Amino acid sequence: MPTLLHLDSSADLRHSRTRVLTARFAEVWRNAGPDHLVIRRDLHRDALPHFPDPALHWPPRLRPAGAAPPLEAETLQRELIEELTDADVLLVGAPLYNYSVPSTLKAWLDYIHIPGVTVPFDGPTQPLAGRPAVVVSSQGAVYDPGTPQEGWDHAVPVLEIVLGASLGMAVTAVTVPLGLAETVPALADQRERAAAEFAAAQETLAALATKLAATPS
């Protein structure tokens, strides 16, 4: 059964652009066939607890002597890792918050990025190597090359590092700028561009969902 793991992390439940875009991807995936399953985790509505113990950054065999993280945290970590490794495609809604990812998404990354389990450490462990990961990000303003804010986006790059370089997933990022054009007067002259790029992103994600839904697991 082809399975999509759909994560949202935007705190805006009414006007979030990433939520609209990830929903479009998930809709196309679901409509690809009755066997296409979507597992959704809303990291804002049901926020994960932050790590209660640094030992959780490691599997039991690599933890310091005497380490004893809470059992419920270990259980949650296993659940999240199994949920990820069972998915054929990962979809992540990741708006740019203060130049980085939302803290709710960072907590999820902390739980699933485990040396020797999901990323190589004492062996070639990388169970997600080659698995598609689609990152959908939105920016309030503009971070184009040549602008004063070039390089300030630390949301997509960190996901490309964690999901791509570390976990070995095949990451595709779709980013829409100017999410504040409708509400910030200084960006009003960019509204046409904002609307055009948002519409283009919907089409891009629909086409990508169609392609990945048709790819054998």
C-alpha cells in the first residue's frame, strides 16, 4: 500500500500557505487510487514534547553508562521512526519562522535523526536512502540571490542536510516567497508575483504528487 507521511508545522490554521500546498499534494496522492494511504501528523495542533533526556539522541547500545531516558519518550521515538520508515514518501510543510524551521518541526527532527538507527554512525545504517522527501516552504518576504536577505533562509537548507545528507533521502524543495505581501504595505507592489508563484507551486506539487504516486514502492 503506497503510503505518504504528511507533516504540517505552520501555526497559522487559517491562512497558512504551506498547509494549502501540502493539502494539494496529499489530495492528488490520495486520488491516485484507493490503496494510496495518507498518514498525517499536525506538529502544531499535536506538538511533540521536546527531548527530556539527551540520551535519546543515541540508540541504547551507544548511550553513556547509566543513561535511563523516560520510557514514554523512548516509546514515542520508536513510533515516530517507524512511522517515517514505513512511508514511501515524506511530505513536510515547513514555513520560515525567524529564518529557520518552526520549533515543532525541529522537535520531530530531533526524535527521528538517530546515529546508528536512521543515519550512519557505527555502520552503513541508512534505511531511508533514496526515499523521496518533498519539502514545502513559505517565506514572508524575498530571499532572492542579490538581495540583502540572500542566505538568510535556514529552513530549507537544514532540512536538506538532515533529510538529504544525513538520512539519504531524495529531497525536492518547493518554496514560495512573499507570504506577507497581502498584509504588509511595504510589500504591496509584490502581490502579483506572490500570487503567481503560489499558483505555480500548486501545479508543481500536483504534478510531483502524480509522479511519485505512480512510482512503484
